[in-house]
Amino acid sequence: MAGRSLRASGLALTAAMLASCASLDGIVSAPDVELVEVHVETLDLKKQTFLLEFDISNPNPFPLPVSTIVYGVRLDGHRFASGEAEGGFVVPARSDGEFTISVDLNLLQTAPELLFIVRDAVRRDIPYALEGSFGVDLPAIKPVRFETSGMIRLQAASH
């Protein structure tokens, strides 16, 4: 009888632990992410390289260890870049940080209309939309989604 009671207590404890792990997912508030600069590193017919610089603001009362970044960026309504990048940084609790992603494209092959947007975006601000998720290195936490939009001007290569 004691063995049966012990097993029942063990099952109840396991169920409670699983339920608490499932509820941990809701404790992480989504960070604010803003695309602050797009640097044109190289721009030729076969390959274009851009550095995308982001600010991130962590509203949580604990550090946010970012292991991966899944992102999608639209410029002036057109898909510009998407992919997955290594994180490897920690945003302190209730604080700000930054990260940079390097993107290699061949706009002539994949999206010729973006060549005109990139050319114009060096002279004027253009709308951007950003969405994605951060894989965080915290137990039982699913990727944390983010979404934002704003205006950006591309910075031409300085070399």
C-alpha cells in the first residue's frame, strides 16, 4: 500500500513539474527590437553584402541569453532578407543591447525590384518591417517572438 501511495505521489509531483514547466513559457515578455542601421558593405552585380544593426530592449527582470535569431526583413513592402543567425549574447535584465547580422544577397537574381529600393534608400528614409524570434537559453522556454516596423535609411559603404 505504501508503494502505491509513493508512486501516486511521484506521478502527482511529475505532473505538477510538467505543468509548471509549461507555464514558464508565458513568463518571458517579448523584447523590443528595432532595426537601427543598414550598412551597404559591397554592392556589385553578383553579390551585395549588408550589415543589419539592431537594438534590443529586454523588459524582463532577468537576463535574456539569446542563442539564435530567426528573422525576416521587408523594405518598402518587399522581402529583403530572412534567415537564421547565431545569437551568442546576453541582454541584461531590464536593459538594452545590440546585435549585428551580415547578409549576403544577389538581388539581381532574387529580387531585382529591391535594387531600386536600395538605391533610393541611400537618399531617403524607407519603411521597414521586421519579424522573427529569439531562441533563448533558458529551460523550458519556447522561442520568443518579436515584430516591429519603422523607417530606415541605408548607409553607403565607407571604403
